[in-house]
Amino acid sequence: MTQQNFSLDNEELHQLLESDDASLKAYFSSVPYPADITEFLDHADLQQWPRLLRLIEDPEKRAEVFSGIDEMKWQDLLARLQPEEITALVLQMESDDATDIVAKLPISVRYDILRRLPVEERRHVQQLLGYPEDSAGGIMQVELAQVYEDATVSDAVSRVRELVEDDVEVLAVWVVNKEDRLVGYVALVDLLLHKATTPIRSLLETDVVTVNPLVDQEEVAHIFKKYDLITLPVVDETNRLLGRIVIDDIVDVLAQEAEEDALRMAGTSEAELMHPTAVFSTARIRLPWLAVALGCSLVSASLLKIFAPLLESATILYAFLPVIMAMGGNVGTQSSTILIRGFATEKADLSDMWQILFKEIRVGFLMGLVYGTCAGVVAAFILSKHNVYLGLVVFISMIIAMMTAGAMGVLAPSLLKKLKIDPAISAGPFVTTMNDITGILIYMSVAGFFLKNLE
């Protein structure tokens, strides 16, 4: 059966949610993919989720459904479950997912859940809780296929079978010495191609990319991408094997980091998504970034007051002030977005700043030349009585403003990164409002030079 067989329209979803427990149990049992049940839960009220989860009879499927739920909803959902229900979920999960759940619990409940776990699972979860949530240690799994270097293919196959029976995904067999220090790995295909008595040492691949457990998860994602990995061992300072990270966790990391960057550039955070009806907390999150915009906007207003006599002498200048500011703002935003993306993907760093700056200034000049000509023609022959000087003012201002905006779009994120401030958070409002200020100064300065010809 394919996934589309279990897609329900809104009316069917509503009817199923209103049906009795027996019907829901039958439906959940018939759905082979836990992701489809998770999607079904998203259409139900959060208060119904505990009841719906209890109707999933297969404990393993129930745990997979829970793992697929948005982590921002975990805390509210866990508060509605009994300790024994949480323990049952944790026991069916791999160590990294189990640790994520336990970390979302209040301290008192967390200790209760840990006390209920078997000794080995408790030790694994406690070990992972000791690492930052967004580090390599925070996303690694301790379940892995590990054998000693004096083992045989038969020993490795036995270990793989043992893990597979426990529904642990095996992507490679890690080989360690007697001190549990990583010496290499063996690909699964090599276990199939060689005799059971073949020494593992003879199949060993010693060129292994490793990572320290305290490395940031975003850096781990870059390592996966750079070396085209599907799994990555985590080792301590002495090269002792601690666990492994698999590609599906990296996909989650990339999605999470992309969402965080997008929210930061918008001046908000995940906390707002977690509490969509909380007015005061939402306002508190947005206020700091809007304060930057307000401060710079007040500077712009002050500049307009200073240049009021000039504007009164040639009121036609008002018509093109928003044009200069908007075009400069757009160029600055484009330049800063490209550079911030370069920083995030490590395709650019501070050593490239001068090269990128020179490029963006030239790009700004070319765009200013094109759009300045268009705006200048409109100013001189359409919105004025063939006042060539007005067209010249708009033309020159557009070129300088767009060149300045391109430079600002490079300098601002670079300065913020140099100061150890995330450019994704601060560059947006800073670049936009600063370009408004520089746009006003450029336009008014050029207009002042040609004032006699504009009056």
C-alpha cells in the first residue's frame, strides 16, 4: 500500500476524530507509516493527543509517531502524559531521541523517568544529557556496531544482527583497540564479500573523519556535507569512541538551523511559534530589533528636518526621495543576504571581505547606471517641465546610493561577525535603516549642489 492511500481530506479527518476508540485503533493499526499518523495528529487539538497516542497499540509505532511530532510541542504534550507512559516511549527510542525527550521534562519528572529506566539505558541518557543540546554529543547515538580489531567477520556480523534485531540502523562497523580507541571502520558490504573467519584487521579502513562531542551541530553538518558522509563517529580527546551521528539527524539539524536563521532575520525566534496566542511574550521578543529600526528611523526624520529648507525650495525633490531610499535599501538587503548565506555555508569568510566589497560596489554602480538613467529620464521629462538638472540629480544620487548600499551590505555583516554577533540576527534592520540614512544624505547633498537650477 502506498502513502497516498492514507491521505484524508478535512471532512474525513473530522469524522475520524469524532469516531469511537475502536475505529481509531483500527485506523492506526492499518497505517503502515508512523509519519501518516503524526500528520493525522496535527489536525487534532493538542488536548486529544494523549488519548490518540494511547490508541496506538504497537509501542514501537507509538514512539515513532511521537518522534515525528514537532519538538516545540513536546513539552506541552509530555505534561499531559503519565510517567509510565513517558518511560515506555523512551524505552522504544534510540538514545539521542530518548535524551531529547528527557531533556524537555521538568527536573523532578526527569529524575522519576531516569529512575524507571533500566541501568544501561539510564547510563546512556545521562551521558548524553551532559552535552549541550546543539552539539555533536547532543545529537549522537550511543548504539553502534563496535568490534575489537582482533575480531573476525563472524563477530562483526553477530554484532550487526544483534543491533538490527533491536531496530537500530547500522551503517558501518567501527573497529577499536583494547583501550576502546577508534582505529578504523569496515563497510557492511565487506562483511558480505568475505568469509566468516576473515580477520577484521585485514578489511580495515583507517582514514576516518571524526568529531569531538562539543563541536557545534552546525559545524557537524558542514563536515557531513564536505566529506559526503552518511555516518560520523564521535570521539573524545584520547580518540575513545563515544557514539555516532547519522545522516537523518543532520537533515533535522539543517532544517532547524535554516528555520532559526530565517526567524532571526525577521527579528523573532522559535519562542514566538511555540506560543502563537501569547501577545506579551511575542511583543517582548520583537521589541529589541524594532528598537534598532526605530532609532535609525528617527535619525532619518531628523535629517529630513535639517534639509527642510532645501526641500521647500524645490518641492519636486520629495517625489524621488522614497525612490532613492527604496532602491538603496533593496541593494543593501541583497548584498547582505548573499554574504550572510556565504558565512552560514562557509563559502565565504572575513578574509574574502575586500574582494566581495569591491565586487558589490561595481555591481551597485552598474545597477545605479541602469536604473538611475530610467529614473532620471522620468524626473527630467515626465514629472517636471524638462528640468534636465532634476534628472541629473536623481541619476547621480541613484548611482552613489546603490554603490553605497552594496558596500553597506558587505561591511555591516562583516563587522557584526568580527564582533562575534550573529549577522543573521542584526544585519537586516541595521542595513536597511542605515541605507535610508545614507540615501537621504546623498540625495540632499547632490540636490544642494544643483539647487539654483532646481528652484
